[in-house]
Amino acid sequence: MPKREAEVGRIDGVTHDGRGIVAGDGKKVFVAGALDGEEVRFIRRKRRRKFDEAELLEVLLPSADRVEARCEVFGRCGGCSLQHISAAHQREIKAQTLRDNLERIGGVSPVAWLEPLIADEWHYRRRARLAVKDVPGKGRVLVGFRERHAPFITDMHRCEVLAKPVDELIEPLSELVGGLSVRARLPQIEVAVAENGVALVFRVLDPPSDSDRALFIEFGRRHRVAVWLQPGGLDSLQPIDADAADLGLSYSLPEFDVEIAFEPIDFVQVNAEINRRMVSRAIELLAPGEDDRVLDLYCGIGNFSLPLARRGGEVLGIEGEPSLVARAKDNAERNGLENVDFQCADLAEIDGKENWLKSGWDRVLLDPARSGAAAVVAEMTKIGPERIVYVSCHPGTLARDAGALVKEHGYTLSFAGIIDMFPHTAHVESVAVFDK
């Protein structure tokens, strides 16, 4: 293998995850952390058949879009990949990613582009899964996100993207777990920050001792968080201090006079402020009339269904996870909404005979997982809505489904735009509007 030596090159493009591209001698080199237009010194670390991967050694001519990363472990921690890029340019990169995917995969482009949905880029993350490992060599328990290029846990002491107060609890959590008898049998902590409280779910592979339980309770009371244990599957979740868990967790959508309760490990959108703005934009774009019948697919605990019920005539939410359907029904009752119902169905396994497929819906909202909504899209002619609003967390599957809606089902892609749900990361969330 040839000896690795430092090279100098000009970056003439950037990938969606913040790697600069050097054209080189016909073989592309991806330089982590380099920006478009920069002149950089780098060294190749991995050689592949079609491209090489390189480490950035020095920026010789910086881009105007380069900023100082706020986090002390940026570059090692896998939680963020774009902190060295200005927030505005991050959004430009994500918008270009969406544009490229729609054109390349779907063969479509919108009639008009929507302005990006944005909010504060720091301390936005209300849901997270923190890895935990006792590392005797470091003399402490590591708590945090995994490293970007290795399976190890980042040695970190705080986090700039976790919602308050959890951003400051990394070190106290390390000290707590370090004092437990089960410290080597506690691999992760789930974080859930609500408007009315904070829950931390500790995955424990062995039963905690009485002294462990006392430490958990003392930690929860001192930091005003509800501590939960998960010794087995999802149905094993239990609060360690019943008094601290009585309040429950919830968030509000004030524009629609809706409050939504959730459990510590339920799926809720990670960014609370962006979620509020996203729901408002989606309903504005869907534009349901008072007598319109609205179908909300992949509805979860009712994030869109419940506010839609404040605007539309009749709303039906479909979700594949029974516990979320139960929670959605409870939330409808909690908000006094009688014009919304929920059903459980696996939307990846549609046979075309489902009753809700034949009910003549005026509007459809789609909010699928990363795998997209291919099975639902295949039946869209049968559903027959005049307008579809598609909220996506993966531009590739959105593009695939957009191509099918336009080319196979006769819809026009009227609008599309990004939702900056995960600042400083390469995740691209977006919304698209299709009209018959």
C-alpha cells in the first residue's frame, strides 16, 4: 500500500452529511468537515474502488459559511455532523438534497418551493437515546452519543443540542450510574422532555439493588426528573418513584387548543418548536373545509389528527402500533374531540380491501417512517383525495413516492420544502403537497 501523505486540494462540492468533495485525478475524495470552495490540506484514510475517504488536516482558504463549532466534542461525537457550517448554509445543503432526490429518483420537481421551517438550532432535542458504558480505563462511566467513526461512546460532559435540563445532566448521570451495583448492566438511557416534566428511562439488564433504587429516587428528586426502569420489553416500563411519575408527560399545540399526552418511550417529534410550526403549516397546506373528511395515515398519538379535528368535519387516523392508537383515542377524549376516530392497521401490508380505502376522503395526510408510504401510494387512486400533504423524514423515499403519485396516479407536485427538524445533523425532513 502506498505511503499516506498529506495532499492539498480544492473542494468543488459537498455531500448532504457535510463531506467536501475533491475531484482529484478522476477519483473523488470525500474530506470530512470540508466546505464547498475551500482549499484544504488532507490525508487519505480509506481507499475504495470508486472513491477515497480523507481526514481534514488544515483549512488553507476557508469558506464564508464556515463557523466555529459550539460543542467541545464536535468531530468525534456522532450526534452532530454539521456544526462547522452556518445554520443558513446547512439548510441550503438540505434543500439541495431534497431537490436532487426529487429530480433523480422521482423524476419530478414542485411547481413552487416552500420557505424552510426553522427555529432555534440549540437545545432542541427533547427525545434522545443515550448510550452508557462503564469504562474502567477512563475511571468513569461514559454517557452520551456514539462516536462518529467508531462504535465507542463519546467521552462528553454536556450536550448543546439536548433540551434543557438534560443538556447539563450528562456528568451527573455518569456519576449516578458509576455508583450503581448494575453499572455494567445498564446500556442506555432514553430521554423524554415534555412541557410539564422530564422522564429518563434506564434500560437495566439485571435487577437494581435496594441501594441502587434509593440512588435512582434521590437523583430524580434532586434533578426534578421522573426516573423509569425498563428491565425487559416495552411492556416492562415502570416508574421507580410513583409520586414523581403521577404527573405524566404532555405537549401542547396552542394554535389548535390541543394538549397531547405521551408515555416516556412513545414516538414524538424530536423538536418541539419545529413540530408546532410543522403541524400549523401542514394543516394550512391541507386546507380542510368544515365538511371535509380527512384521513391521517401513520397518525401516531394524534399529532396531526387532533388539530385537524379542530378544522375539518371528520378525521380518521390510522396507525400500526396498538399502544399508540390507544393513546390517540385517550388524547381525543382528553381534548373533547368527538369528530375524530382511530384504527390500528399495518400500512405496509395493504391488500386493497380495507374499509377506510373506500370511504371517499377529501384530504389525506401522510407522515410515514423512513421507509415511506409505497403501499398506501399504490392505492391512492382508490382513496381519491383532492389534496395530499406528505410529511417526510427521508428525501429518497419521498422522491420515490412522489414519482408514483405524479406519474401513476395523476397528481401534481404543487409544493415542497424542507423542515429543519434536526439542526447540525444530515437528517432531511420535508413536506410536499400533491393536488389532483
